[in-house]
Amino acid sequence: MRLLHTSDWHLGRTLHGVNLHEAQSAVLERICELVEDPPDGIPVDAVLLAGDVYDRGVPPVESVQLFEWTLSRLSAVTTVVVTSGNHDSSIRLGYGAGLFRETIRMVTDLGQIDLPVQLEDSNGVQAAVYGIPYLDPDHARVALAGGGEPLPRSHQAVVGAACDRIRADLAERPGVRSVVLAHAFVAGAEPSDSERSIMVGGVDRVAGTVFHGLDYAALGHLHGTQAPDGAAGSVVRYSGSPLRYSFSEQDHRKVVLLVDLDATGPARVTPVEIVQPRAMATLRGRLDELLESADFAGAEDAWVRVTVTDRIRPDSLMDRLKSRFPYALQVFHEPEGAIDRGRAGTTVVSERDPRELGADFIAYVTKTEASGGEVDVFEAGFEAAVRAQHRAEAQEVA
Ligand SMILES: [Mn+2]
């Protein structure tokens, strides 16, 4: 049994204001090619898409079209199982769940948690694939309580209850391999800067052991691929997003996971790299270095964030950076040798030496120590202003 696990497509997302539709189209094209023409020739029996298909509940029309196009290509050659994430509207994403019957299986309804998609491969290996849509604890603690007292208000309680239902169904299917899709934050895994918090009552995590007794947990939510701990005999994985959605992911190798299940034994997982349509880089230096040094040539076509360290913020900074780095998205100014000087506090300003006052003012504005020449200029201006003030007062008296 060969499965392809992916998640967190976030169609419709932007990166610092830049529309990512083309980049998303490119990575989905790559995923379609992998399924249509697998690298080792082993056919993919199902694609598992573990939530956050869209970036928001009401996605842009171009994203809806891209998803429909991708779904139609994939479902022509394999079964596609889709669950909703915390960014999706489960009802909007689930449109058609009751209409699509064969190779498109939208599992966005809590009531279908223990109704698996049943697969059988060419060797007769059988698998039951269960989908857990993202569970909002406030809703799910009542919905999964079976008419009794609400469950505790936590992700652990509701995901645990969902898995209990799945294990109960699985008990009726001896010899069948089990796979669960879930959208959750498993303890021990690392977040990045592009996930939205799902904190409830100060806790956002579930233990990886919540999936005990299930052969493979295909997780979504975290955008870096990783393997958190699960129970013995149970393989738990995040595929991560197929595209980088924040600079915190600039060093992520983005992948989809090929998962192989035989009639017995643990799931075997093989990552397949999804080449990124555009690199991502973080640069730091003085503006003249950034614009001229050969060291930065590799970043000219990348999405970049730049920290400029000139003592004085250069004019037209973004325009000048974009002349070399047209895909610059973020610019910060951190002057070299910056100091962190507190405000002057309660000192009575008029009693202070003008040179000291000037040095403080220049340091405050430029975040660097003032030079002697700068203080000279300040002092000359200060004295000129005092003389002008005295002259004005003298004229009033006259
Ligand atoms: Mn996500």
C-alpha cells in the first residue's frame, strides 16, 4: 500500500503582501506529476491531504479553481482523502462531500470520524483511512460526548475521544492496516512563524501517544516536516507545507511523504523533495556592500529580507535594494555599533550642559554614539538659537 501524505497547502496565502498563486500552482503541479508518474514506478493508492487546504474560510476564486483543477487531476489516477484544518471553513471545504463518492473523499464532518475510506492495493493489502477534521475543543467537547457530560476543554481530550472512536471501529476490521489524518500540534514538534495559534486554555498540544494502536498518523498543522514521538508500533509524521510560508522556514527542505504499508510491520516513510519555485534568504550588511558584493549574488532571484547596518538610514532604501534584489520583501535598519541608551529620566534639561544634551539627542535619534564633530554642530546650533532668543527678548523690552 503506497500513500502520499501532504498538508497545509494554504491556497490563497500571501507572503509579506506578495500573491503566491503562481508559486502554489508550481508546487501542486509537482505533486500531480509525482502521483501521475511516481519516481520508483510504484503507484500511489491514495493522496492524504491533512488540512489547511485554503488559507482562509472564504478563499480567493483563483485558489478555488486551483484546488478543483488539482483534485480533478489527482482523482483521475488515485483516491484523494481531504480533511479540514484550522484555517479552513469545514462546511465550505466539505461542499460536495455527499456528492463525490469514489476517488474524492472530503472528510470535514465530525460525524464521519469513524467511517473510514477503505483501500485495497494490487497485493491485497487492505487499509482503513480515517479523517479527523480540525477539532475546535469548544465545539468538539460537546459533539464527541455522546450526549453525556462535555469532555474536558482541551485538544488532548477531543483528539483522544476521536481516536477512541476510530479504534473501536478498527477493532471490527482484523488484519486491516490503519491510517488517520489529523490536524493538531503534537508535543515535542517544532512550530514555525506561519502557523496560527490554536491555544485553548493555555494549551495547544496533544501527546503523540494519543494515536496509539494506529499504524500511521498523517498530520497537518506544523509547516516543517518532522517525526514527533508516538506510541510503540505507531508512526507519526508531519509532511509540512509544500511551500515556504515565512522566513523562519528559509532553511526548510520542503517535501511530501511517500508512506508504504505492507500487510504487517511498521510504515516506511520516504520524503520526496518539492523544489521551491523561488529561494529565500536573509541578508545583512551596509547598503554599498549589499549592492556591490559578489557574496550576495546568489540572493538576486530570491525572496529576501534585509538588515541594513549603515549608521544613518540611507534614503530610498527599498528602491535601491530592489535595483539588485527585485524580490526583497522586508527591510530592517540596525545601525552598526547601535547602543541601547535609556531616556534621560528626570534630569531637568535646562540645567544640562548643551554638549551632553546634544550627545544624548544624537545617540537617541541615530542609536549610535555621537561623534565630536556632530556635537560641535549641535553646540553651534544650540548657541545660535540661544543668541536669537536673547535678541528677540531684548527687542520686546525695547
Ligand atoms: Mn497550517
